[in-house]
Amino acid sequence: MSTLTAATQFSGRAQLAGKRWGAGAAGIVAVLLLWSAAGYFEWFKGTIPTPWAVVQTIGDQGWTYYANNFGPTIELSLRGFVWGNVLAIGLALMVVIIPLIEGVATQLAIISYCTPIIAVAPIVQVAFAEVQTMIIFLAAISVFFTTMIGTLAGLRSPHQASLDLVKVYGGGTIAQLVRVRIISALPSTFAALKIAAPAAVLGAVLGEFLAMPERGAGPALIVAQQRGDIPAVWAIALIAGAVAGVGYAIVAVISTYVTRYSTGMAGNT
């Protein structure tokens, strides 16, 4: 690749990134202005505080308060994220190896997705004595469908010619899986994992909201609601959203490098 071509590509990428950042910044400003107007003019009967009131509440409650409450939530979300995705990816691999179980696996994934968590929570609470186990289970079930379907679609994405080439050289289903399918599935799998990261946080917060552990974002949200502290409710909700966004961003960064590797572009400049 020539220096001129590389410079042209870099300039094009920089311009595209600049447009994206500009559009994102404009969207954030528009949301803040609309939010400020809703809080200042007391739309929806004053249930929307101003951004400044939320920021002031966060400052008054302090870092320690949010660290103590969001620390357990992040830990349980991460554990549910890992367990749910490991099971989902493992099941997708099993479907490729044993196609006969596809119907059962797909139905299981659909049931986990369509069944309301609020309906599942009481059953899980009875089945598991520990509150933390219930919260991890709800976080895991929140990510299972997306990752399983995304991984399965990726495992089936390779061109038939690539699979035939492995077969010609004596490779069977396992060799095709290791040498072709898994590599081809990486972009689709990580796209699903990006969606799964915020879903795990949502599942954990909802589990805490129902199970009421001693500490967590869910109990903190309930206490703020009972006090009628609307800015505190918004502060907890926004921080929970920020945590979910950080999880998405981390997976997205990893996905960028993994996708370049899977498409053979890791060595290009």
C-alpha cells in the first residue's frame, strides 16, 4: 500500500469519524436542552427534574454511596454476562456439531427471550436459596437468546467453498468448526455480545429490584422512590445506563480488533 493511498484512507476515516462525533454531540446537546425545558417548566407534573438537580443530587450523595450500591450490581451483571454467554455460545456450537438438537435449542432460546423476567423471578427465587444466585440467573437469561442466535448465525455464515476445502483435505465437522466456522462467526458473535452487555446490567438491576438484597442499584432505586426523591431516582437510573454503556463500549473496542483479525485485515495499515 502506497503512502499516498494510506494517507487518503486515513483522511477519509478521520472525516467520517468527525461527522459521527459531530452528529453525536449535536444529539446530546438537543437531549439536554429538551430535558432542561421539561424540568424547568415541570412537564409531566414535575416528575422530570432538571439536569442540574440530578448532578447536584449525585454530588450530595457522594462517590461512596454509588460505589457501595453499584459495586455489587456490576459484579453480578458481569457474572451473569459470563455465564449466559458461555452457555449460549456452547449451545450454538453443539447445534453445529449435532444438528438434530437445533429445534430444541432454538425453542429454549425463544422461551428464555419471550418469558417475562418478572414472571420468572418468583420461580427462580424459590428454586435458589441465595439472592445473588437469582440475580445472576436473571442477568444470564437476559443475554442468552441474543448471543445464542447471533453466534449460530455466524457459525453458518462461511462460504460453502471454504467448508469443502477443509473436507477435501480430510477434515470433518470439528475441523470445519475450528478452522472456518468459529473464525467466520467472530463478527456476528461480538455484535451479539455488544447487545448482551447492557442487557446483563438490566437483568441484574431488575433482579435486585425484585429480590431486595442489602446493597445494589435496585434497592437504592426502591429507597429513592419510597422517599419521593425524584432527582435521586433519575441519578440512579442514569448511572445504571452509564454502566451499561461502558460495558457496550468495552465489548465494542474488543470487537474492532477481533473483527479485523477474522477478516484478515489485522496486518494491514
